[in-house]
Amino acid sequence: MMSLKATLLALLPLASAHFKLNYPAARGFDEDTLPTFPCGGQNNVSPNRTMWPVGGPIQLDMGHISTNVQVLLGMGNDPGSNFDTILVPTFHVNGLNNFCLGMVDLPSGLNMTDGMNATIQVVTNGDDGPGGLYNCADVTLTNTPLDSTAYSQNCMNSTHVTSQPLQGATETTMANSTGDGTAVSSSASGSASPSSSSSSSSSSSQPSSAAGLVRVAEWGLVTVAGAAGFALL
């Protein structure tokens, strides 16, 4: 008979599958609905928005050893599926557990005011099966930065986690694509393409290309924050 320890160890890969958005706080998390566009099955806006500082971190918990990641933004109280601003173009992460994107800024042309509501969407490529994976966090944008303690608590990297640009990718390459834009996989349940159409939680509103992406954050480089400081990709 398998020992309790062996059983628990066997379950670890299942417990760590996919990815989680830890900061700003996600709307919710359901492993089974994570492939559902646009927010992993979490269609209701959270009543408890995170005060997220412009230039603040985004903390992820990576459950796949190799992952494409993209970060988008939808403005307003409930953007539905309209995530048409790219905060972080698609890049690649190797490693499991804690991964932090540090100093995530907004495009200079974005008409943002202190106290404006928005929703952050993090997209990754899926498992071996079709579709992408989605997490969303409802935030209120603020110009007040985190203090050093709060920043370090919400921006951590596990040992041996690394990141690099996705070879051949452009600013509008989707997370569920190869570097040349070829889809890793496709599914009616969702793709990594954000929508610029009218608000809807239905995956049918997704465009088939990056035509809906109207703005890209102009800070240009993905920064990864860790104990040794910031490393530019």
C-alpha cells in the first residue's frame, strides 16, 4: 500500500498545475475553469478591489515548468472582455512557483487618473491541450507607491526561476502563440487574443488576430524583481 507521504508527493503536481495571480488579488480561482476566456470563469467583478500603484508589481505562482506570459488591461468598472491595452508583451518564464513582474507601468498615452477602476488580465499558454489560461484582478489605480515592505511582500521570485523574451515575438504576439505568431493551439473555449469588441464574457467575442490591441505599455522592457534587485529581460 502506498504510504501517506508518497500519496501526498504524487498529488503535488496536481496541486501546482496552471498558474495563480497572487498580486493584485485575483477575482477568484477555479482550476477547472481557468481555460475559460476572459477571466478563467470568474465573470463577476470583485467588490474588493486592490489599490494597485502605477509602476507596481504583479506576483504570479507558476505551475508549469515552461510558460508564455502576457499581461493586459481593461479600463472601467467592468471591462467584460475588452482587454485592449498590453501592459507586458508576451515573454517566456522557466521554472515553478513565485515569479514577480516588477515596475509594471501604463502607456503614457493612456488617459489614467488617480482612483480610476480597471481590471488586469494575465494570460498564459495552456497545457498540452487547446486554449489559453486566464486570471483577472480588479484594481483601482493609484499614484501612491507601495512602501518597501509591502513591495517586497508582493514581489518574490523562487530560486532558479528565469525569464527571457519569446524568440521572434512582436509586441502583439499572443501568449498562446509561438514567437512567429503561430498558435500553439486553439479552442472555442478561449484563445490568448484579447477583445476590443463590446463587453461580453463569451469567448465568441474574441478577435482572431491582434487587431484589437490598441496600446502597448511604453516602458519597453520586462523587469523581474528579486532579492538581488531588478533584472531587465
